[in-house]
Amino acid sequence: MKYLNKNTLLIALLFSGFACTDLEEDLNDSLTERQDVNNPGFGASTNVNGSIPNDGLTPAFSTIRNGVAWHGSYFSVSEISTDEAVITQKGGDWFDGGIWLNMHRHDFRSTNPGLNGAWGDIYGGVAQCNNLLGEGGLSDNAVAQLRVLRAYYFWKLMDMFGNIKLTVTAGVDVPQSTRTEAFNFIEAEILAVVDDLGEGRADYGRISQGAAYALLARLYLNAEVYTGTARWQDAIDAADMVINSGNYDLDYTYQEGPDGRMVSAVFSPDNVDNIEHILVAPFDEATGGGMNLAQMTLHYPSQLTYDLQEQPWNGYSTLEEFYNSYDDADMRKDANFIAGPQTDINGNPILDVAFDKADPDGAPINYTPAINELAPNGSRQAGARLGKFSFKLGQINDMDNDYTLLRYGDVLLMKAEALCRRDGNWANAEAISLVNMIRDRAGLDGYTTMTEDTFFAERGREMFQESIRRTDLIRFRRWGNEWWEKDSYAFDYNDYRAIMPIPLDQINASAAGIQLEQNPGYN
């Protein structure tokens, strides 16, 4: 093993093109022996992974990873459209034709490749489910898992695009369904098979009743948005099925990462089968690649902080106001973000000698929460970086962390919100006790009372970087609010921007079959 020399510094001399016009810089460094670190999965390049069941379902379940933690698909659209993440234009770097600037400003366009990536990635999962279901010969449990997985994919499509095709037979085209029709189908699919699922925890990377009920809770929590009819009690009942099963719990474990931050075991590189996980995308650097969050968010010289085998791309950061919504005593602030002066793994400052001349920090890398501007010259080192799914020393482009899709902490918050909305009272005692379980885990005092604003802020702090903020902003009718470098607009659930435009490439491709129609309000 090798360890970075104590005197290593970044010499940023050359720029070369990257796939998304992101610019990479060459690192000049010398290497000596790397010391062993006694915290595998956090400080050592140890591959920790579970065993995928040999049940014949892998072709469908492997697609659950597609687009959820890489650039240019579902994750990008779900995060960059919100008030918690941004990609600034850094001169000629990350302009990409203005597509992410438009996304941030809510100028949604059917030509955005991120939307096309999300549509294609999710429908690819639907197709794999349909293929396996069409082959037959599966047990009732296997059929149930595939139908719930497909329902999950349809939920993502319905939530993002509204009017979608509910294709359930391989090779058979169907007309678009309305959002209400899609909601009813998803609900019926899950309820039809939930009793055929196992009552305990699922096999690694698979689905049990817990995932089915957690998905139902999410569906019902947003029912008013999707159909115009609230289903608060149904959301509570579905959440209770997860809570009362006894299969899941909050994980209070924090450990020190290689950069000195205290990071959560729920989101760590060795988070396999964590007690809080209900449904995950099971990433693995060797056999299940595609999780590129370190590359997407870190500045080029942060390669030296973690001895990354490839140079990061310096793209994603968080908005200052969102970062500042965390109390300094909140353990999640340290765990979720990478901020402040940065060093190599021996504690020496890392430099960007091509730094912005207007940057008061000069060459030493300092991730300041404040960002000077969205475009055209966003500072190269501005913005706290996304670190919730923590990094390990020596990791490759593909990370080991399993990405959480449904988890116990979210279920507690979904039940708390549904209780408050059902009763028209945000000071509901049971809801406050559920929220205080989350706050206690974060090292904070509990609420004695609660408002919609305090709940919304708490949910945002807990669910950061889990691709649910867009859905939450819409449900709380805050999607049209003003935030940094984004203007406000009047918003309700009928606003055309509550759903994204159907990608133009998909509309054009559908001409050979049953033509897709664009969502109202978009060209």
C-alpha cells in the first residue's frame, strides 16, 4: 500500500476535457508507503459488501442502481432542481450548455439530457422486471418482489413526469396514463402482492413487506399532490406496518472518517445491511459500480485528501442557506458536508494554483459555504461539498456505499407529518415524539412544540442528499419559493412545473408506436 508524502502539494498546470465538459487538472505528487488504518470501510480501502442472492432476479434488481448516485440522470435532476444542491458554472467548467443552470432556475426543458437519462434509466428497470415476469416459472415471492420493484420504478416516473406509460408486458406498447391512473395502479400492484412478501428483513438487495409498506407510506403521503385527494390515515397505517414489524431501527453510530469528520454508519462505505435500511441500491466498487458522488462533488486537489485513484470533477455543492439551516451542535452538519480548509491525508494544505484571483483564500483549498455566483464565474472552491455518503481512503471512481432509497428514519418522519396533517395540528404530541427521536440521534434537544416550518426544516436536514427534496418541496407548496439565484413564482399543485417535461428524445422515439404527448406547459 502507498501513502502520500508529507510534502505533497497540488500543482494545477494543465486542463483536459471531461465527459461533461468538466475540466480535470493534473496532480503532481510523490508517494511513500501508506500506513494501515484500523477502521476498515472508513480509513482503509477495504471492499465490504453483502452477497447478492442467487435467485434469478438480479437482472431486474441490478437496475435499481441506475442513475441514483451518478451524474446526468435521476439524482442530478432530483437534487439540482432544489434548494439543497447546485452546480455552478466555473468559467468554462461545468457550463454544459447551461442545462444545470436552467435546472436550478426552474427553467425546465425537454432537451435536458438529465431528464432523458432519468427516463431511460428507470424504464430500463421496468423492462427488466417485465422480462422476468414474462418468462414465468417464478415463485409467488419472486413475482411479488418484481411487481413491487416495478411499482417503485413507476412511482419514480409518476412523481417526476406525471403522465406515463404503465408498460407491464415486454414488447407491448400502451397509451399514456394520467397521474391519477398511475397512482391507482401503483397502489393496487403493491396491495395485490404484499402478503406474498417475507415479513422479516429482506435478503440483501431485495424486497420484503417493509419496503412495500414504506413505499405505500410515501405514495399516500403525496396522494394529494398526485390525485387531489389526501390519504393521511393510510400513510400512517402503512408507516405503522414498518414501525411495528420490529425489523428496523435507528442507527446512532458515528465514526471518524479519514478526513476527520464524524460520519454516520447509515451512509458509510461499509453500510451493508444496516439496521435502518429498508430498500437500498446495493453499490459495490468491484461488482456493482455507478456511485460517483465523491467524483461529482470534490475539487480536483481533494484527490490528495482521500488518495483517490481518479481525480474528482469539482461539480456539486450545497447552497449556503441550506448549510446554515443546521445548528453547529447538529452531528449531521459535520457528517453531511465537507467544509472549511482542506488538507492532504497527512494534514498538509492542498492548493489550487489556478485559483480565482478574486478569491480571498488564494491557493489553499477552503470550501466556504458562501458561493459568489451561479454563473458565469462561480468560485472553483466555493460551496460546502456533499459528504453524507462518506468516502474512504484509496477508493476508485465507483464507491462501496449502499444508497438509501427507503429507510426507517424517513418512515418515522412520514408518519409524523401525516399525523400533523390529518389533525391539522403541527404540535401533535405523537408527531413531536417521532421527530425528537431523529433529533436525539443528531445530538440535539427535542422540540416541545412544532410548526410546519420547523418540521419542514428538520425533514430537510435529515433527508439531505437522498433525492427526495424535490418531492418534499412540492408537497409543502414551497417549490416556487425564492432561493439563491432562483426567482420566486406562484405555485400550487396544478402548476405545470410540479412535473418535469417528458424528454424530447423519448417523444420522438415514440413516434414508431403510440405517440407520447408532452406535459402541458412545455414545448
